Amino acid sequence: MKLYYIFVALIMIFLTTACVPESKKVLTEVDLRISDPVFQSISNHQYAENTDSLLFYTNHEDPTYRYLAARAFASHQDPRALDSLYALLDDPSLKVRSTAAYAIGQIREESAIEKLLKGFRQRDTISIDNASNGEILASVGKLGDMKYADYMISADGYRDADTLLLLGRMKGLYQFALRGIHKPEITQLVVETVRDYKLDDRIRLMAAHYLARPENLDIEKVKFQIAEAFIDEQNPNIKMALVSALRHTNDKEIEATLIDQLNLELDYRVKCNLIRTLSGYDYITSAEKILLLLKDPNPHIAISAAQFLGENGSKDDAAIYRRIANDSIDWRVKAEIYRSIFKILPYYYSKTLNATRWQMQNLIKAETDTFKIANYLKVLGGDPGSYEYLMSFVKDIDNIRINTAVCESLSSILSSENFAGTYQGYARFHRRKIFEFLQAKMKSGDEGIIGLVADAIAKDESQLVPLIDSTNFLFEARELLKVPGQIESVHAVEKAIAKVRGVNRPNFTEYDSSNPVDWSFLEDLSANNKVIVKTNKGNFKFDLMVEASPGSALNFLKLALADFYDDKIFHRVVPNFVIQTGSPRGDNYGGKDYVIRSDLGPSYYDGEGYIGMASAGPDTESTQWFVTHSPTPHLDGKYSIFGKVVEGMDVVHSIQIGDVIQDVILTNN
């Protein structure tokens, strides 16, 4: 009988539950598939800046689409999206919450900070919310004032195991520091973080960059702790940031330590930063060792040493520098030495200036490579006495790279501190001669020349405004430029017009950067898509981050498959920063007749080998791209990342200006 009642009870339970509808399952997983038509649709709305359409997806039942909508607003930074993003701070999906917090920080509305803090979830025992909480703290650093920085360092309860939360806090403090918000108490906490070797290196790296990146950071109370941490540090990424932090002091004892470090076999990137740091210390103490480094087999180190001379060299040692430049050394190092000589010589050192100028002219005369000639001509931009030579040099030369280099040099000469002294009471006369030459060159319609001259007009140091009676030539130059492909130069002209008129707000031309994404290139992609870049120095391979930055990645792929990048020069190389290419002319100017939207979602320059799009501001990218030598967190959220080197970083580190891309290949291996 007992079994009967149990059986009846089970039947009743079954019938009761069978009559109750199944609860709708709450989706929390984000699944990015670029072949998904909705993925493509949301991306199209992002690039077209269709705010209302994107807002629709913030309420979608699928967290993938809510995530994509939130990510879109990190690039399309429309304050009208804030209310919807605030709601997503309470989303069931951790990734959606984190991305919403990141996007709010990107929009940079100060009023958003309280909403951000309300989205901060108190830590539970398994720290499940630390990813979103950490992103909230990072965004607070972009928006808050000192009061919020104090809150961030005074909050207790952080555990060493709370990696994402501690990383977020350090990112937030770093953002505060970039905005000039720092004080000794914060710096002390940061130094303690760097020296806590139990912590994840990502946290310590951000702490080191807090110390390295901002200007006017007071480290006097902790300078010896930083120096000790630098010496002990084994991670080169952290070590190179720590040595940069020591530029905030010129302590003699620390200087001696830094000079001793020059004798060690250090990662070249650490040594480059070490040389830069020493440029703020006493020249005499380090000069002997720096001069030896001018012949270092690593060009990055040698170039850094040459640049040291321009920052901290002695005018009385210029003859020594010239003798070294006459030796058989890399032409790039030679150019930097001469650039530094012109930089440190006062106008009344006429004999040394004349000798240096003569040596440069001989180098140019003996050279046949137009790329090298252009770079040598740019060096003469530091010498006001060279302006007539420069103008005569291009009298019968049509090469646009050389003409642009001359215009760049003349623009630099106009801003030189030595200009008035060189020409004494006749400075206005010579300034007018240069200006008339540049004004005539603008009629060529070349975007590089027009942009350079316009930039010169907008500079106070150039003193060109008193020479300009009418802005008609600037309006005529603007009409010669194409929008949007040459928008950078268009805006430069508009800044110049504003400068001549004496107004503070230029009337900028609006432009459409919503270049449609060609999704048809997806058929050439696979889950393992990689790009091989063949150069004269060897090959490097990178992952193409199509899901993270579809517009940037597919634009690159379209250009690469059309062989656009074949034979392109690496026209810009900054030691321990980036190598850059993609300029059709090899001089930082030119591109396609379009620009694309920026992809500024939650991707980070937290290591070496990231591939980013070069730009002159949001939504001005076209064909140029760069590869980083080391972590560069100051680029986060400002420059689109669309790839990461997975093989051949040694090749990336070996590339110098003038090196060439031979081929770009898409591979599945």
C-alpha cells in the first residue's frame, strides 16, 4: 500500500511539472563568428555610425549581439548610447558587462563615472566578477579626478589572487597618470606593486608604465626603490619601463648605476630606453660610453646614441661627432648624428655649421638612392643656413619624395630657434623668400607638401602669419585635395586658415569614413588565417584578428591580396617603439582615396608584435600600418589592432627605415 502512495505521488509530481512551461534558458556565452550575417550587420551599423540600429541590439536575447553592440560604441563613441551601456553593466554575461564598462570609458563623459561605480559588484568568494570590475576601474581612470584616484588606492580587500581586479586598478591609475593626476601616495603604492613579485607580471607591467609614461612625476621619495627594482628585474618589458621611469630624477648615484648598466648584455630595447634616460643626466659623465655606442652593431642602439647627442650633447664636441659620422657606419646613424649636430649648435658657431653643412651636401651629391637622399635632405631642416641650397636642389627635380623632403626641411627651418640669429636683421626677408617658395609648391596639389606648409603656417614659431595678406591661396590649396582620402591635409589647411584669421576653432570639413566592408573576402579566410610578410630582412608571420577588428583586418587583406604592399618601404622606425609601412610614396604621405573607421574595441598593446593601423585621429586610417617592438599601453583605445606577430619577431626587430616588403601572403598554416 505504501508503494502505491509513493507511485501516485510521483505521477502527480510528473503531471504538475509537465504542465509548467520550461523556464527560458538565459544565454551568457559570447560566440563570435565573422561569417554570421548578424555579426556583419552590426559591424556595418558600427562603421556607418547607425546609433539607433546599434541600440536595438543592446537588448537582444543573444549575448553575442549585445556584446557586439557594446563593442561598437567603443569605436563609435556616441554619448546617446550611455543609458543602454549603463544597463549592460548588469548584464548576465560577464563579457558583455566588461565590454560595456570599456565602451563607457571610451566615450569619456565625466557624468558617467557614478553609473560606472554603481555597476561595480562586490567581490564574491570566487572573484567571478573581477573581469568587469577591473574594466570599470580602468574606465574610472579615464574619467575621474583626484578624489576617485584616492578612492582607488584607499579601497581595501584586494587579494594577490585577484589578478583581473588588481590589473584593472593599475590600468585605472595609469590612465589617471596619463591625464596628469598623480601624487606621491599613489606613486608609492605603484612602486610597491612593481616590487611585489608574487603578482602577475601583467599587473607589474602596468605599474611600471605608470612610472614611465607621465610627465613631471615626483619620484624623489622612491627613486632608489625604482632603481633597485630596475636592476633586479628579469622581465625585459618591465625592465625597460622602469629605466624610463628614472628620467624623472637626475640623482648622481642613480646616474652612476645607469652608466654601469650600459656595460651589460641587455635586451636592446632596455638599452635604448637606458640611453634615452641618460639624456636627462650630466653629459660629461656618460659621453665616453655613449660615443662608443654610435658604432654598436645593433642599429637601434646606435641611432638612440646619436639621438642622445641631440638631446644632451655638447656644442664643443661637435667636431668629434663629425669625425665619427665620417667613419664607415650605417647611413641611418650617420644621418642622426648630423641631425643632432645641427640641433645643438648655436647660430654663432658658423665655422662648425659650415663644415657640417658641406659634409651633408657631399653625402647628398654622392648618393643615388632617392630614399636616402630624401632623408639626408630632411637633416638639413635643422640648419637655417641651408635653405637656399634646398630650394635650388629641387629646381629641376620632379621626384615627389624629394620635393616633399625639401618642403619638410624648409618648414623646420622656419621654426628653428637659430633662424633670427642666422640672418640677424634680415630674418623677415629670408622668411618671406622661403614662404614664397613653399606657397608656389602648394600649387602642385600634392597632399604632403600642402599639409606640411599648412602645418608651418599654423605654428607660432614659424612667424608666417604676418607675411600673409590673404587666405585665398589656402582655399585654393584645399580645393586641390580629395576628401576623404586626403582629409589629414585638408584639416591642416583649415587649421592654417583659422590661424591667419586669428580664430580658435577651425571650420573643419566633414567627411564620410564609412567605407563599406567587403565581406566577400571572407571566402579566403579560415579559422587559422595568418599573414606572412616577406621582407629583405626575412619573414614574419602574424595572426589576422578579423573577429576583433573586422573593418581594419579586411581592409588590410583586400590591399594585400591586390599586391598593394609589395615593394613598400618601411618609412618610419622608432627604436623600441614601432616599424611602420604602407605609404605608397615611402615618405609617410599618400594612401588610397578612402579612409576607414577605427576599430577601438577592448584589445590591448600589452606585448610586442601587435599590428596596428596608423592614423591621424579617429576614422582616418587607410593603408599604413605598424608593428610594435614592445608593450605600448598609451596606444590602447586609440589605434586599431588587427593582428599579432606569432613568428619572426627577430625580423621585426631587425628592420630599419628603407627596408622593403617583398610580398604579403595569406596562409592557413
